[in-house]
Amino acid sequence: MEGCRGERIKELTMRNLINIIDQIIEVAPDLKDRFISLRSSTCYTAPELMGTRWNQAADILNSHALNHPQRERIDKIFSGTETIGEGRE
């Protein structure tokens, strides 16, 4: 993909929040109850409103995962620097 001045830029793709939530739950099953409603509503969210869903996920993590034993892995999954399982974002 080329930018305005012809320079090469990395093509950005939106990560799938549902996959991220599933990965977090896989690492921290005790957070499942906190994410279940958000996961369900994300399926029906318009693309232009996904930023709101990401903010809600961040709020859940800030409220319930700050002292979690798997916090470092959760942070990496949420930030996109670690992926759990095959074929996931």
C-alpha cells in the first residue's frame, strides 16, 4: 500500500475483538463472566462503533485484571504482541 507521497506504508487490518476476548478467557478463565456480555454484543456492533467496544474491554481489564496472576500475558494478548492458538488474530 502506498501513502500520499508514494512511500510504502504497512497495510493495517482491524483485529477481531471476539478472538481477543476468547484468547484472554483461555488464559484467564476467571474473567469469563466479566467479558460474556461484551462478547455477545460485539457480534452485533457496527464497524464504526468497534472503538467503543475496545474501550469497554480496556475498562474491564483495568477494573479486574490489574492484579491478575496472568496480567502480563493478558496485556500482550490485548496489545497484539502475543497470540494464543492457531488461526487467531
